[in-house]
Amino acid sequence: MAMQAAEIKALIEAALPDAKVVIEDLAGDGDHYAANVVSETFRGISRVKQHQIVYAALRGRVGGELHALALQTSTPE
């Protein structure tokens, strides 16, 4: 069963309460999403660590319920 964009957004926001999260369904199939996550939490840490934080928020669903996630992370300007 595919994940809904709202569920992805809610999981990320639960782990990063200050985050601004935008989710886009890339293929219209509920399996391929792009996420843009902006959070102060990311300040001073590597891009790899930023992505690990987001993937951890998704609780192991990437590669299962969520087939693909193109992830972009940044800090607020």
C-alpha cells in the first residue's frame, strides 16, 4: 500500500516540529515523491546527516510503502 503525501509530511513534521515541508507526488502513483524540508535543526550538520534525520522520521518506510523519495534539505535563510 502506497503512502499518502499528507502522511509523509506529518511524519517529518513530528520529528522536526520547526520544519517547513513540501511534498510533491512526482508520478501521480503514490510511490514516487519529492520532499523539500527546511529546518533550523539542519544548521551546521552535513547533508548526509540531514537526510538521515529525515529518513529516520519516516520510520523505515522508504523502500517499502514509500518506493522513492527525492529529498532536498536546507536551513532557513
